[in-house]
Amino acid sequence: MDVIPIPLLSDNYGYLLVGPDGRRAAIVDCSDAGPVLREVERRGLRLEAVLSTHHHFDHVGGNNDAADAIPKLRVIGSRADRTRVPALTEALADGESFEVAGLRGRALFIPAHTSGHLAYFFEEGVPSVFSGDTLFAAGCGRLFEGSPAQMMHSLGKLAALPDATRIYCGHEYTEKNLRFAHELEPTNKDVADKLKRVEALRADGKPTVPSTIAEEKATNPFLRWKNPELRATIRKRFPDLPEDDVAVFAKTRELKDAY
Ligand SMILES: [Zn+2]
């Protein structure tokens, strides 16, 4: 599978997936149909499907236009978001398999950013996951429709994928996320090194995706609530915070909301 990131809107990514025949394609998160359809045409591809991670407008804003432009376009989304994903033709629940553009994938139900959020996991070749606004490089999505404990559970499902899994997330937030991570864990060398690499990429206007599950385990504060330095940093500011993991995670999310 070839994955082509398409920058959309201000800091979103749509991901064009090209199947094994080099012609059939699908797009993950069609926030704006114009640039997606132009890229499809420029590359001589045939767009067969849209995969929507969640119902937010900056992820599904182009679904109707794409469906109008391409007869029989499949639009796949979460069963829990049946009424919220525009132009939906196929609804998936947790663990259900699907096939697009000759690629076999599996839906992972990962609610909390929204109550219907899905990730799309492709295992063959280099395993890849499209994590929408749940897992970002060095960050996680805001809790619009779920609790901290639910987000921990959803992130845990993604963290359980093979270490080499490539992560394609919904936004280019990596640099700011790593600055925040660096403040929580000033002596974490993986965070400091990745921040340097990411600053250089962004200075050149290049995307910082994909990350990998292994990199996220080493750098992402929302997977590192057990880390003693992270906990000590938070405790210095909030001495009365209970020792339990959910409280640490929730406070980390709260600090990031205000960062
Ligand atoms: Zn969102």
C-alpha cells in the first residue's frame, strides 16, 4: 500500500491509499474534496472509497462533494456515527474487516474524542493505522464526547498494535505536542531528539507523519502516565493530585488543553 498525505484546510491531513494494482485508491478523511480529487486525477487513480474516522467537519466536510463527483463512491464510517457521517454507505463496528482498493483493513472502535471514533488498521506489508483525532504524534485528541478513562482505553488499543505500525494521524500538531512533552519530561532523550528532528522538518515545510507505535511509546505523554518524571512534574504543580493513573492522565490532558 502506498500512502500519500494530502495537507487539507489549515493543519489537517487526508491520506490517499493506493492499492497493489497502482490504480485503485481510497481516501482517509476527505475534509475537502477539491484538493483530493485533483490529486487523484493528477496521479491517474480511480477513487473508490472514503474512510471517515469521525464526524467532525474538518474530517468529513468533503464527503458530499466527493460522492456527487464520483458515482457509486463508497463512504465508510463508524456504526455509532451512522447519522453523523455525510454520504455514508457502509457502517463498521469494532473489529469488523473491510476491503478497499484491493487492501484488507480492520476497524478499531476508539471512542473519547468523539463517541463514534474509528481507526482503520491495515496489517499486510508494513502495518499502518489511521488514527484520526485520537492518537496524534506525541499527543491525543481533546475529550469532546468521552472521559479520560475511555480515552486511556482507546489509546491502549492502539498502543497494543505491533511496535513497527506506522501511525497516520489527523493533524499536523507534532511540534507543539513535543514541546509540551519536553516540559513534562525534560530528561527524556527520545522526546528531545524527536523535537529537533521535527523542528527541522517543519522549517522545511515537510510533514512529520508517519510516526510509529514504538516512537509513541517512547515520546507520547498520553501513553506515559506511568513515567516517574512526568508524574513528578505534574505533582510539583498539583501536590494534592491523587496517585491513581486516571487522575494523572486527566491532569495531563487538562494541562494540554490550556497549553
Ligand atoms: Zn475531531
